[in-house]
Amino acid sequence: MHIDKLLDSVKQQAQSNINEITLSVTSSWEQGRTLYGGISASLVYQAMREAVNSEKVMRSLSTNFIGPIQANSEFTISVEVLREGKNVTQVVGRLVQDNKVAVMSQASFGIARESKVNVPNNLQHNMDYPQKPKLMPHIPKVTPKFIGNFNLAKNKGGWPFTGKKESDLHGWMRFKEQPNDFSDAHLIALIDIWPPTVLQMLRWPTMASTMSWNLEFIHPHQKISGSDWFAYQAHTRQAADGYAHTEANIWDKHGSLVAISRQVVAVFA
Ligand SMILES: CCCCCCCCCCCCCCCC(=O)SCCNC(=O)CCNC(=O)[C@H](O)C(C)(C)COP(=O)(O)OP(=O)(O)OC[C@H]1O[C@@H](n2cnc3c(N)ncnc32)[C@H](O)[C@@H]1OP(=O)(O)O
């Protein structure tokens, strides 16, 4: 099931003034007992996006993954605009399946204003754009299905369960089947695709789930094509007690920083 089909359904239902958007996602997006977090966050975001004037763009998105979402089973997404100011609109989105809240997101959408403050981003990634990418291997019964929707090419760090000592992960990512019109919803779905940084330190397959995700988008975004690669560099700040705290920077193909991401991941090992 291509992401565009899901996003289009959210848009159509929101534009028909349906308050509770109803969807179901096929198992091609499964991650163990739940759905890939990038797809559920992206769908909730899209529903929130439809409730806000398009001049305001998403500047921050905080998502809590509260409980598992079953594939091939209906869920609803509802949105509440908490406050609409001249510049900023604050929105919450909630995904519910079987009367249980599975995802809660809160987003701030802000308009671009004239400003005397201008601090450019000088952080660069120094990775060559992938010409002959070394893609993540597919290992039956180990590689979750959702990864099949993307291409991942690693530059630094290890693949999951390879017993590495390091806990940083760098590389390039893109959609395998390119979206028609690349939007911020696609970028959200893409950024979560890397396995949690600490899984490379383990020797055996184990469960891990993102618990919470704070994402900031740096605007303006340049025109993005659906086949573009994005650079990703993630760093583990700390991990103990079964939780890892990680942060990542994401650049577009022109080397512009487009997002800053921070996650808390529950690791069951
Ligand atoms: C060489 C190349 C190799 C390539 C190889 C590639 C491998 C590549 C790995 C990628 C790994 C991606 C990781 C993506 C990151 C998200 O995208 S995850 C999706 C988004 N997150 C979610 O949906 C989480 C929703 N929230 C929750 O499920 C719960 O709140 C939390 C976060 C798991 C909290 O845990 P809790 O309170 O302990 O929850 P509870 O319901 O009591 O369940 C705990 C049990 O669930 C299990 N569990 C946790 N997550 C899962 C899961 N997804 N599925 C099944 N069981 C799970 C735990 O292991 C634990 O098992 P037991 O100890 O009972 O045996």
C-alpha cells in the first residue's frame, strides 16, 4: 500500500469535513505487533495539516506512541485546534483503535515573518551523495515489512544485531517507490525509518519501539523530488534501564538542514 493512497484518503476525508477520519493500513507497514511509527505519525500530521491555513508550516511535532496499532484493522484520527493565533496555530491529533488511544501528537504550525534575527545552520554532514548505495540487506523473518517501502544506505555504524561497539548511525534514505508530490508528511514518514541506533550493539534480534518523538522542521524547504536521498546522522546521547535517548539531524540533497529529531526508544534487551 503506497503512502500516497493513505495520505490522499486523509486529505479527502478532512476536506469533506469528516471529523473522525477512518483508515486501515495494510501489513506492508507492520513493525512487529504495531505499525511503523513514521507512517502513523505522518497520517496524524496530515489530518492536523488539513485543519490549518497552508501559509502556516509545521515547525514542531511531538508524538507519543502510546500503544500498538493493528494492521488491516480500522482506526480513527481526530484533530482539535487548541489555539489559532495570528502567527501560530497549535493542534493536537489523536489516533484511536478499538477505543484505545494509540498515538497522540501535538504540532505547532507557524507563519514565516520578517525578522531581524538570522542564524544560519553551519552544521554539514560531509557524506558523498550515494551513487552506488550499499543498501540495508533484507533478512527474512528479521527485517520488518515496513522497511521494504524505503531504501537505506549506511555510511557509518552497523546494521541491527551485529554486535558493534559504537552507537551512532549515519547514512542516506529515500522512498523506494517515489511519491508523486513530496510533502512534509512524506518527510515525517521517511525520517523515522532508521533502526534505533543502539540495536547495532546487540547480537540477537530483539524488540524495540519508539515511545516518544520530537521533530522540528527547519524552513523554508527547497523543492524536493520524490526520488531524492536525504542524509541522516543519529547520535545516542545515553542508554540505560531499557531506554535509549537519541538525536538526529536530517539534510536534503542540497546540504540544507531540514529537520532535527529526538527520540526515546524502549529497547527490550
Ligand atoms: C544485518 C541486517 C539486519 C536487519 C534487521 C532489521 C531490524 C530492524 C529493526 C527495526 C526496529 C524498528 C523500530 C522502529 C521504531 C518504530 O517505528 S516502533 C513503532 C512506533 N511505536 C509504537 O508503536 C509503540 C507503541 N507503544 C507501545 O507498544 C508501548 O507503549 C511500549 C513503548 C512498547 C511500552 O512498553 P510496555 O509498557 O512494556 O508495553 P506492553 O504492552 O506491556 O508490552 C511489552 C512487550 O511488548 C513487546 N514489544 C514491544 N514493541 C513490540 C513490537 N513492535 N512488536 C512486538 N512486540 C513488541 C516487548 O518486547 C514486551 O514483550 P514481553 O516482555 O511481554 O515479552
